[in-house]
Amino acid sequence: MNAQIQKLKALFPAELHPRLLLVGGVVRDILSGIDCHDFDLIAFAPPNKLAALGFNLVAPKSTPNIFFRYVNGLGKVEVTALPSPEALAEDLIRRDFTVNAMTMTLDGTLSDPLGGREDLPGKRLRPCSATSLSDDPARIFRALRFECAGFRLTEEAEKTIAGTDWTDALGRLPVERFSNEMLKALGKPEPSRFFTRMLELRVGTTILPELFRMPEVPAGPPEHHPEGDLFTHSIQVLEKVAAATDDATPRFCGLFHDLGKLATAPELYPKHHGHEEAGRVLAEPMCRRLRLPLPLIKGLQATCRLHQNANRWDELRTSTKVKVAEQALKSGIARFLPLIVQSDCGREMPGWDEVMRVAKLNGEELGFPQGHFDREGIPPQQRYAMLLQRKVELLKG
């Protein structure tokens, strides 16, 4: 950390050092002994001086000007320009939680007017003011993301959240602010807490209505799903996937692998025939509504569609195994589909790596030289069947 601080100091002339303060998460992380990759500072300096040092102005609508620069070896460096030290107290009380409202000089002197240092050892999330959450309701989801890393909201903050109808306020937020917190939470040690706490506190009902419907839907016949409801089952799968990987994509796909069960008519409960295709159909509008990246959309669609076949891996014909592998490769889930299966139903997919190897082979590798199909006059609709048959022959030996 000392080397990083020295590199940070080198970005600014020495006369500015007394007017620079580390602030927010970087101070929290320094005090917690966590490596920092992004640095937030407050500067009592003219904006033109920061611009001259290579910082680019980002002008928010309701907060002081922020200057940004990416520095190799440090990461993102953001500087909030304040006119004078007197403006600091107002800036800090406008922040979210006390553990994020401490400042530290570049020489290590701590300033903590709101008591964040006292909250830090117990990982308490205490709002900086009575209006911290209502000023920016997205902070609720930020708190839930922090809870996935061991922090906990204070009892008073919980009561404020649970006792308020946030529907209209959250409806005015750009959905990306929710999705960014959700995706960050999915990479934390306890990602399931983000979603269980949404339900406990009843926040986000219109942002992610699929989640709030899950407790009302049976996961399946009791002999196969003694856990009961779809939410409990989905959270169990998420936790098993999370125990094996910290990658947010398989964790997200694990949580929503049974999305299609939400489309089952109640009179058909507890069975969910056709939920694989129903899930594929539901995945795209849900993900696009949340403004999620395309790889995540494709991944969830394929997980919904393929997981049930993959769960029956030992029962599949060789040709079906090849098709599952080809579709998994095309959608980007081949690396984690066996993990989803193991987490979902406790089964393995023996021979998956070999099927994958064969599924990747091109026409020449399968014994069809370039131009073979054209020379032989084989119509396009028959070509895939011939390639598939050759792959099946290879696998059967």
C-alpha cells in the first residue's frame, strides 16, 4: 500500500499534497487491510489545476465536480474538487454509510467526523444521515451488496428500509444502477444474501418481479424437491455454484436456471413440463429489462434450455450429447454447464470433456476436405447430419 500511496503522491505537485485527502471506500479498505485498486480523493484545488494534471472532468448534476484518470498500477483515480475545507463536512454527510465517510491524508492522518471508524470492526452499515437512503435509494442495493461481503445494516436502517414503500423512488432510478450492484454482489463471498435480503426487506419488487414470484411456485414434485418452493431451490443452487467459482456468470445462471417454471399454469403444479423452453423465452426480456450484457443473456437462455437434458446426461443418445455440447459451446456456457448440473441435481456428466473435444472438430478434422460437400452435390440441409454422424462415430469408437 505504501508503494501505491507514493505513486499517488507523484501524480500531484508537492504543494497540492496538504490539500488532498483520501476518502470513502479506499480509507475503509486501508483500515481493513484490503488491497486497493481504485482511489477516491478530495482536493481543495482549482478545477483547472486538476485538468492540467491530466484529469478529465465528469460533471454530475447534483454533486461537486469529479475529475477522473486511469493510472497503470493504481487503477481508477477520482478526485472530487471542493472549494474549501469548510465544504468537506457537507460532502461527507451526503455520502451513504459512515464506513465510507472517513478521510485520510496522504501521510495517513485519519479524520472521522461521523464515527465510521467505530462502525468498521463490526462491519456495521449505518447511514450518514436520516435522509441518506431517501436521497439516493440505490444505496439500499449497495448495502445489500456490502452484506454479501460480511457487512450488516444496523437495526435502525433495516427498519427504515422495511417500513418505507420504495416503489416510486426506485422506479425513477436507471435500472443499470440496480444491475451494477447485483452483478458486483454476485462476485462476493455470499451472493445469495443479496436476493434473500431483497425479499426480506421487500425492495425491488418492480425491478426484479421474477424473484418475488419464486416463493409462490413449487420447485417440483416433493420427491424430487423436498426443499419446497422455487426460490429456496434456486438459492441452494446459487450457493453450490458459488462454493465452486467466484465468476458472476455461472452464479447468475445458476440462480435463474429454472426461470421457466414461472410460466407454468398453477393447475399443473407441482410439475413443470416444458420449463426449459419457457425459460429460454423468458430470459431475454428479463435480462434486457435489466440492461445486462449480451453474454449473460445468451448464457442464461442456454442454461435454461439445456440444463434439463444435461441433468439426464447418462440417459441421452450420443447424438443428443453432441448437440448439447455444440449449443453450450455456441452460447458460452460449456465451461460451467457440468457445475450447474451438479449443483442442481447432484449428478455428474461423465465424458463431457471428450464430447466437447469432438463437438469442436471442423469438417476437415472430421474427414471432409474443404469443398467436399459442394463437389459431391450434397445439399446444405444434409451437411450437418453428416458432420453429426461422424462425431457420433468418433465418440462410439
